[in-house]
Amino acid sequence: MSLDIINKELEQYELLESKDLTLDKKNINRIKHILTDFETRELLTRFLSDDYVTKINYGDVVELNDKIKLIKEVVEEAKEEIDLDEFYKRGKIIDFKKLKKFFKNNDLQKRYPKFNLQRYEELTNNPPLQLDNFKGETIFFDKFTVRKILIGINQMIFNEMDLYLANCGNEGSGKSCWSSQLILYIYHILKEIGLIEYEYDVKKLFFSSLKSMIEVMDEQEDKDYFRIMALDEAYELNRSNFRDENSKLFKDDMRSSRKMQRIIMLNLPQLGELELPIIQTRLNFIFDVKMGNQVDTGTLKKGLIDFYIMPRGQKIYSTVHRREIGKAEIVNSISAIMKDKNDSYKGLPKNCLIHEFKFEGLWGFNKEIYDAHIKKQNRKRRTEGEFKLSKYALYLIYRYIPELKNWDKIDKGDKLDKKAYFTLVKVLRSIKKPFLESKELEDNMERRFTHE
């Protein structure tokens, strides 16, 4: 007997006998069904026999393993359904009648002219739990995680929030693979409800350097909301790297660009690599990707995730502890470990773990394109290096440099010159911007110039 057969038998029974069963009772019946099954009873009877135990052989071990595995699957599925039912009973389901009124009263149609509110309601009430990737492989998503992602998106839409996610895990744990699944799911939802039009291009979604991601942020148009940006191996945001210019720019953007409503994913080996204020005040979801040992093959067992949430409200329900955990307990517990970088390597605190789930090692986008893209970006970063100028040197360029259109050496008819021209446009724009935006800065530099 398989789990599918058990579910089909129960569906027939419920259809004929128990139309008014609650979700709780339905799942208790599922457990009763497997425990009262003839094969289970016969196996347990034999197992309790001294004669059977004495003569137990490998065939019996296989049979026992299969039955225990089936019972475990039934009980786990039933528990998940009951836990989720308890979670939804706590008022977490969105009231779309009120939401539509809010949408109209706040004139959000102007902000999101192509937003399909009806489709959004359909997807929120019945979210997809599986999507096909570029190969046609089916990726399955955890119910609880999907619900929390949708609530995060809901707050982005109606409260003009952004969304920050951290995917932590040792090298080879699968955090890049998991982030690709997250990108696929979030992109699918946003595309379905008409909030984005940009193409699903890994080269525009995934970045290997902070600099390349910041360049895209700078070019983002004002009303180009819901951009998904994943920074793979975000070691440049290491707390010991706080003097780095790109790190400063990124943290400044975190403080000032909430209304750009980006979805930012940071992949890093340890959460403790990040500065504590970022963890405390900007992260919303933390996915701790785990690895274990596969004893029979001597390989690593992947696909296990501990899910932590830094709630925007005062508390959040944990399916692990089956209670609501206060925001203060979560922030304080995580902060206590993260204050000392050495302590952070011990792992995240279990007392505020919100959820546990599994994921399959299927990529949400083409891994070959991803690998080639990341290698290219890494080569570019190594060859470019870092070349910094003082503010005064930048001011001198700003003061003396002629307009680009007057540069004699640039021939726009030449392919290479044309490419160089557009690169220079960006460079000169970034040099001029601070002085154009701040008359005080320009005056200070001019005074220094006249007194040198």
C-alpha cells in the first residue's frame, strides 16, 4: 500500500460518509486508517511475537522499513495539515474585501496600472505548489513557505515595502540552487499578476559581485518596481569589510531605496558574516540550508532548510514549536549569537526556528548559463580591480573635462568607439552627479581649488 492509495481510499470514504469532517478530524482519520490497516496489524502482531523476533531475516527488515516509512509519511503529512490549519485559524488569511477597498481608497491603480487584482486573489487563495523549470522538471514548493512569501509580496504591494532574504549554508549545501527556485517562484507570481514585464534572464537576476548589482540598481528607472536581484556569495558585505566603497553604497541604498520595492537575496556561508544592524532591521526571511551525511553511500545529504522569519509585526506562529513567538524573542536570540562572529558559526538558535522543510536539487534556471555568467563576472572583477580617486580629483575632472560629444577621438560610426562612448557616459555621469546634486560640495571643492 502507498500513500496515494491511502489518500484515495480516504477521499472515497469522506465523499460518501463524512462531508462535514474538519481538517483536523480528516487527518486523524488518515492516521487511524494506516494504523488499522490489515497489513499493519499483521506486521505488528508478528513483530510482538518472540518467535518472529528470534527468526527475523533481511526480508522482514525490508518489510518493516517500508511500513514504518509509510506510517511516518502519513503522520508527517497529517501533522503538517493540522499545523497549517491552526496557523490559518489565527487570522493570517487575507481579507480581500478589505484589501480591495484599501486598493481603491489609496488609488493604487495609478502606481500599478497593469496589476491584476482578481488574479492575485486567485493565486493567494490557491497558490501554486509546483512549477516547471526550463527543462520541464517539476519543482515542488513547501506550503508554509509559499504562504509567507505571498504575505511578503502582499506587504510590498500594499505597504510599499521591499523584501530582503538571506540564504545561508556551507559551500556546496545548495543555497544557490534554492535561491534559483525562490527566484522562479517569485518571478512567476509577479508576472502572473501583471506587476513585472522584464524577461526571466539569469544574467539580469543573479550577480557575483556587489559592484555589478549596484550598477544595475543605479540604472533602475523610478517606477520599475519589483526587481529581483540575487547576490551570490555576498562576502563583500562581510562585517569586517565595512570600509569598502561598494559595501557602503549598498548599505546606503538599503536605508534610502525602500520605495523602489526590490526583492534582494543575499547568499552567504554564515549569517554572522553580515553586520548586525542589517540582520536586525532589514532581513525579512532567513533560509539556513543544511547538509547531513548519507550513511549508506558515504555522500552528503542535501535539501534540508531551517526557515527563520524576522517579523514586521509583534509575533509569528512557529510550526516547529506550535506557538506564537514574539518579535523581541526572535531578534534578541539571533542578535545574541550574531554579536560575536565566532559564536555565529555555532548555528542559528533553535528556540526561534519558525519552520523546517525540504527542497529538491532542481534548478529554477539554466545552471549552465548561470555558471558561464558567474565565471564571466568573476573574470571581469579580477581584471578591473579597484581604482579610486579622491573627491578633489573627481572635482577636477568635473571642472575641466569637456562634453563627451566634443571628444575628437570618439567615432560613433565605429563599433568599438560606440561601445566605449556609452561606458564613458555612465562613468562621467557618476562623477558629475555628487557635485550637481550638492551645491555645498561643489563650493567646498572650488574653495580648495582657489586656495591650493
